[in-house]
Amino acid sequence: MIGNVGDTIVIESERADATARKGVIERIVREQPPRYEIRWEDGHTSILAPSAGSASIEQKKRPRAKAKR
């Protein structure tokens, strides 16, 4: 899982009665293994080292490059 600054990261809850947690990647602390500084929806920030299967990344929509003619 590779994230970029501006992408949204979603952490699924391990409990059925809890909701997923969302945040935006503010900074890449380390690329391998990945460590991200996340700004969560509640405004707090933390460093996250996502483990396999616990998180998904929704890439930020980036403008398409115009084709050269």
C-alpha cells in the first residue's frame, strides 16, 4: 500500500459496532516500511504504520494532463 500526501486513508475497525476511521496523509515520514503522518477527521494528528489488511488508501483525485497536439 503506497500513499501520497493528500490521499485519504481509511482504517477499518476490528469491532463490528465501531465505524471506520478516516484521515488525510499530511506527510510521509518513511517510505519503506511506510509511516505516515495523518490528520484525522477530528483534527488530531498521529504517525501511522499501517499493517496489511487494516487500512485502505483512497487516492486524491489529481488533474489529468492535457494531451499535446
